[in-house]
Amino acid sequence: MSTEYNHGVSLQINEHGYTPMPFVATSTIGLLATADDADIEAFPLNQAVLVTNIPEAIGKAGATGTLKEALQDIYKEASTAIIVIRVEEGVDEKGTIANVMGDIKDDKRTGLEVFELAQQQCGVQPKIFICPKYDTTPSVRLKLANIAEKALGFAYVSFDESATISEALKAREGFSSAYAMPVFNNGLAYNTELKADTERYSVAQLAGLRARLDQEKGWHWSLSNNLLKEVVGTTKEVTFKAVNGYGTGANTLNEKGVSVFVRDDGGIKIWGNRTASKPDSSLFFEVYTRTNNFLAEEAAEYLRRSMQDKPLTKAIMEDFRLNYNNRLSDHKRAGRILGGEIILHPKKNGKDDLMNGKPAWELKFTPVPPAENPSLEVTLTSDFINEIAGV
């Protein structure tokens, strides 16, 4: 309250009686693609463009490159916001990859580097990152995974350059990120230009599926064991068994953190829960990483809204703690986490820390694991033999 003198009624409007929880969108897709014949006004080179009307964007995406097909495959699964970055195809593959990788010169960004400006240029931050076709280049998928990590997002990348499972496992040895899921093969689907079933760069459809699951069920639901719409086959078939799949190609890939498209339940589905994390990482499930990302961003943004540069008092600290713990209880009731708590960090918050305006918090939570390996033991017994005698 002000200490200024006033003879008369003092009126103040308090706009801070309630601080709303931040809204963290998780279904926005970040797509880098090529299309030299695309509408240059709709898709200028090396600029982040927000797409909210996918059918309209498909009509302006041209027929060459990867943009049109990627938009079509996303739209098969979901209607969601997409940040598109279009880059020019080079005179050869090396030139195209250089354009995809991008650069920063004289404060101007190109290629994948433009994703850093997506929030500023479009007002929307992508959380699902893909770069169809070009992610089979190791340097591209490593950079895409790094971009996803910085944005607290997740990347889906292709190992389709690997002709065999052995080659895919070798590629996995050179790729490690808890913020990405590699996929071994691609799907086959109808191509409107060629009027036939052709190979698709299926990370785009996976991104659409991920967005739809986020919209309909939540970020705590795994991508695995979900059918893809309008996919009729795969580029590389692998052995697969949903029960006792030991030794199959799909199980071998999954064990090393590589997902795969398989035929099951009358269609083609994605099979695999795991990220390409290091062996000592806690973020080994896709849903663990995405749950961690969501809560980290939500808590940090709420901390900023609640406390940033305001007087550091016990009341403001307690309000933040109680309100965000209530939010964690909401997540638990909704089944998005098993539990969580935010507390003042027990090893920090010394006298000097607090006097310098540096209160430190610790958020602990338990995510909901996917039921990756439910088991059943069947036992033949004589316990019910007397049923035949009616006793």
C-alpha cells in the first residue's frame, strides 16, 4: 500500500488477486520442407509461416519437394496449427542439405535456424518437429533433435536410409537424444499426383497423429499401438508379434529405442514407446519426455507470472506453492501424472540467495508409464476338477 498522503477516499484496482495458470499448447507442429513451385507469398523462403487452414495451404504448396505431401499427411490425422519453414532445393543433394541445415549470417537466420524465431514471427511455439526426407541425413536429425530440446518439444525422425535392421541399429549408435524418436521404415499411401500408392515420408503423418492424441486424449498418451489413417503398407517389412515377440525385428528395434511401422489389427500402426535417450537417462519413454517438458514449461511460466520482480515475501512464496500444487493435483485427478509436488529446494535458499532475490524451487513428479510389457501367467491346475461331480 502506498505511503503517500491523501485527504479523501483512496481507491485502488487490484488486477493481481488471481493469477491464471498458463496455457501450454503441445499440438503445434514445426515443419521444414522444400517446394520450389510453392506460392511465394504464402510460403516465403526461410521464414516461419503459421498455417491454420491446412486444405488452403495444400493448394498453395506446389507439387514439387516435400511440402504438399507433408501437409496432406498431417491433415489425414489432425487439424492443428503448423509452423512451416520453406527452404530452396539446391543444385544437388549437398546443396539442399546445406539449405536445410541453415546458418546465421548478419543476424539473418536460414533453414532449421529459423525455428528459433518461430515464437517471435508467428506468436506460436511449435512442440512437434519434423523434417521429412532430409532427416535421413545424420546431421539434420541431430540438429532437429537439438532444436526440439531447446523448445521443450519433441522430434520424430526417420532411419529410412537404413536398408536393414542391422544398419538401423548402427545408425542408432550414432544418434542419441531423449527429445526424439527414430522410426525405421516409411508407409505406403495414395499419391494424388501419381494416382498410385507410393512411399510417404511418414514422420509427417506421425506428427499429425501425435497432435491428434494431444487434442483428444492428452500428452501423457503414447504414440505407440495407434493405427495410421489411409496407409496401406510399409517400405520395409519386419517380423512382428504382439504376444511373445522375442527375437522379432520389431522387438529388436524397439529394444534399442527405434520405432517401426507394422501391420496389425487390420492396418498399419506405429510400434514403439521409446526415445533415443542415453542409457542413464530418465527420459526413456516418449511420454516421459513430453510430460517433463509440459510440466517444466507450465511451472516456469506460472512462477514468472506469480513472482517475477515482485516483492519477495512469505505470502507470495506460499501463494505460488499452494496454487501450483493444486494444479498438480488437477493433473493427477485427470490421469496425466501419478503425482507431483513443488517445494522450496531443500539444498538452496540460503540467506545470501534470498537477500539477492533468488528463491529456488524443486518440482518432483511421477509420470504415467505406458503399459509396454503387460504379462500373463497361465497355470493348468486341478483346483476345479470337482466341478464335474457337481460338488
